Amino acid sequence: MKKTIITILSLVILIGSFLIFYKNRPLEQKKPVINQTDQQTSTKQNWESKIDDQTAVTVTITPTDILSQSKEWKFSIVMDTHSVELDQDLIKSAILIDDMGKEYKPRNWEGPVGGHHREGVLVFNAIQPMPKSVEIKIKDVGGIQERSFKWDLK
């Protein structure tokens, strides 16, 4: 009888240890992909994510389609917070700027409005000719007057 109790306790401790270890293991973190130099001819794009983590709001922007032959350029945007409402109209508060300082307004926002986590795609008309760099500026997110995200294209 004593042997059975010891065996059962050992199994409970073993299973409990496994569950604690499994639950506390570090999650796999995504690493930003380094900007590739030959973006104009590539059909698969791996652009670097830019992150602005000011106040209580984290904004991450990643270009998903900015090829010279594309009709529209797309940028994936993720905004996270636990303290403020993310209800900005990104069509009004975001702007794309080329290397010559010319500004372009977004065509469309493909994603939800509001909440503490927003994820979607901001769409612009493609810029022709292909600029050397582009920058996205977003105003009034989480009490920050302006957040800036820049990529070198050539």
C-alpha cells in the first residue's frame, strides 16, 4: 500500500513539474527581417518592421507590398495598448512621404476601428518613379503628437 501511494505521488509530482515547466517556457519571438537591397525585382518582400513604443502604446509598421510595379503600396499596422482607446481614423492621421518631401494620403484602411489592439493594412497609391526612401507619419496616437517610421528603398 505504501509503495502505491509513493508511486502515485511521484507521478503527480512529475506531471506537475512538466506542466509548470511547459507553461513557463519562453514563447518564440519573431525577429524583424532585414531589408533586402533588390526589392524592385523581387516578388517576395521582406521589409524590416519599424516599432514606436512611446507612452503606453506600441505601434509596429511593416511594408507588405511596395514594389515599383505595384499599383498600390500596403503597410501592415499593429497598435497595442492597455490604457487608451485606439480609435484614430488612420485615413486622416497617417501620411506617406517620399524622399523629396512629397506627401501622399492613404487610399484605404483595411481593419477594425477602436479597441486596445488594432491590426490592419494601410493602403496608398504607388509612388512613381520609385523613391530612394519613404516615411510614414501617424499623428495623435496615445498622446504622442507624431510617430515616424522610415525605410530606405534603394
